[in-house]
Amino acid sequence: MSLSEEYYKRSLNVCPGGVHSPVRSYKAVGGTPVFFKEGRGAHLTSVENESYIDFCQSFGPLILGHRDPEVEEAVLSQIGSLWTSGTCEAYSLELGEWIIEHVPAVEKLRFVSSGTEAVMSALRVARAVTKRDKVLKFEGCYHGHVDSLLVEAGSGLAGVSASSSAGVSSIQASQTLVCPLNDKEAYLKILEENKDDIAAVIIEPLPANFGLIELDHEYLKFVVDEAQKRCALVIFDEVISGFRAALGGMAEVLNIKPDLVTYGKVMGGGFPVGCYGGRKEFMDLVAPVGPVYQAGTLSANPVGMVAGLTTLKKAKRENIWKTFTERSKMMSEDFNSWSKSEGLKKRMHTFGSLFWICETEIGKLNSIKDIPKDHGEKFKSFFKSLLDQKLYLAPNGYEVGFLGLAHTEEVLKESLDIFKKACKETSS
Ligand SMILES: Cc1ncc(COP(=O)(O)O)c(C=O)c1O
């Protein structure tokens, strides 16, 4: 029995499915999870001392790679002075000022400890602003495990919503309306039928939780305008895209200013940090200024603040977004032309530092309907082949791959060879 197998067996007695977040489980791909003990740059080292090229990157936070030396130094120095205090301190002030200075969508913000908390709090603000209860979300967009958002479309466009998790009360589920992406007609119908009840329209402006979907600017502008016309707030959930798609996230790429925005992942530099922010008058409804209560014992913990600020400053200094665009273009062009020349169907879709591989002839996916139904099933053997070749993707075919700055051209070329081999081995 390998060490990973031994740990996995023990873990099954400790936590549900042996994991502390279901996305880490190998339920969708089969087999025993590899246990890792160390990360550096683009690589993870398993407990068996094997080195893997890592494109999971902790599901997105590690935009510079594992243990970037600059961030590591800042974190170690911070650990030598203050971990957490529950008092006012200047670390969160510095990160907060930096974000407000660089991100036009954020006039005021509040730090929390996860993306889920950020979304949950933004919704509370939206409900307080509008004095309405309902929220409209889009099919295939994930917004954390907030009760009311663990919902998928029920029968009928504006009909009853059914929860996709047990334990969510039907009252909460009924407050959420689910709309297909890229369907203007369905969107207008739901808005009209609920026009006095919708507090917020929440969307991942770059949907990256069910493959990688690229929405047109014109469609997103339409979504925003039609919501605001009916006095519903627009929340951009930029937990993945924030500071990753561009310094100012998709709000900057699209030149659209949402009413509220949520962040997590990259902004904590690998530590548990999230934030919600937006228009000053809305954020001033939050306690202790206003009546919206929201609090957190470890909110804005100094280690996360310093890791986040060091990460963002380095990202800006090195203009990592330009590098990502060049590298992912090189990677996808190489892979796609090879795949076509081999008569294979797999294509690599990219947006900056995000990539996703699936069997489709479509150049740009703009709806989850574009994803082949058997994608998840076909991913199993692809994942296994990659893992055997020591390349780690998240163990679910609908998760995107993340590039970090540590994925140099050399690492990407090595990865391309592995992707091609896996593709050839597993194509029917
Ligand atoms: C778009 C989006 N929103 C919210 C969340 C929830 O963030 P967290 O896992 O930090 O609670 C995620 C997590 O993947 C996400 O991708």
C-alpha cells in the first residue's frame, strides 16, 4: 500500500469522504487521492516524494505559484510580529487602500475570510439596500456554499427553484431565481415577472466553475443594464477572476462598474482572505455605521493581509497579466493545432491564466449547453493519464486549470507534451 493510500484510508475515518472540501475528492475520477506535502513554484511534491506539475494551484489563489519567495519572506516576517489581534491594525489598511486605489469598482470594502462569506455578506447588503428578498443567479455559476445560492434551475424559467444541496430550507431556495446563461429572453422574462422582488443579480462575469465560459461584452452589459433599470443591484462575483483576469478583474476588462463585487482566492496570496466592496453609500450600510450586521473573529488577519498585498504588488510590478496572455496563447495554439492535425477533438480554451480542455469544435464556449454531455465521463481516463505522467489537474472535469507565474515557458512545454500524450492515449 502506498503512503497516500494509507493516509486516505485513515482520512475516511476522520472526515466525510476523507476530504475537507468535496472538490478535493476523487469521487468524479475514481482512484485514491494523492497526498501532497510540499509546494514550490509550479510543482507539488507528494508524500511519496514524487514531483508533479500543478495546475490546480489550490483552485486559484496561487497566482505567483507555490511559496513565491517574496511572499514567503513577507509572511515569515509578519509571523514574527503579529498573527491576529482582534484590534485595529495597519496591515488591512494598506491592502484596503491599495485595492481601492487600483480597482474602480471598489469605493469601500470589508475583509472577510472566504469567498463564500464575501458573497453572503454582499447579498445581505443588496437586500438591505433594496428592501427586497429575491436573488437572480445564472445556471452553472458557483458562488460558494451560501444556502440560498446552492440552487439550480427547477422546471420552468421563472418557476420554483430546487436546491442542489440537502439541508437548504425550501424558503431559502425559493428566494433564488435561476436563469440560463446567454439567454436574453429568459432573463427578461424572469426580471419582469419578479421586478419588484429582485434585490440582486449575481453573476460570475467570467464563468469558470463549469468549464470556462466566455460571455460577450454586449451580453454582460445587457444583464447589468436591465437589472439596474429595475433597481436591482448587480453583484460581480470575482472570487476567481478578481486580480486574475486583470488587475481590476473582469470589471476592468469589460469596463463595467457593478454595484457590488466579491473577491477571494488571489487577494489572500494563499491565505484565507476574501472581501466584498463596491459603492460607498451601499458599503456604509454595514455595521458599525449602518444596520447590516457582519463580523469575523479572524477577519483581515495580518498574515493574509501581508501575503495579499505582497502578491498584488508583485503582480502589478511584473505585469503578470501580459505574461499569462502570451503563455496561454502559446499553449493553446500549439495544443489545438496539434490536436487538429491528429484528427482529435480535444481543444484547449483559455482566458489569460485560466484554461480548460474539452472535446468541442467550438472556438469559444458561451453557454454550458456547448459542453458535450459525456465530458465528465471522458475526463476520467484523461485525468488518470495526466496523473500517471505527474501532472496534476483538479480531480473533476468541470474545474478549470490555473496558471501561476511559476509556470514558465519551459514548464508549459513539458506540460504540453504530457497533455498531448494523454490526449492521444485516451481519445476514442
Ligand atoms: C466564483 C466563486 N465564488 C465564490 C466562491 C467561494 O469561495 P470560497 O471557496 O473561498 O468560499 C468560489 C469558490 O470556488 C468561486 O469560484
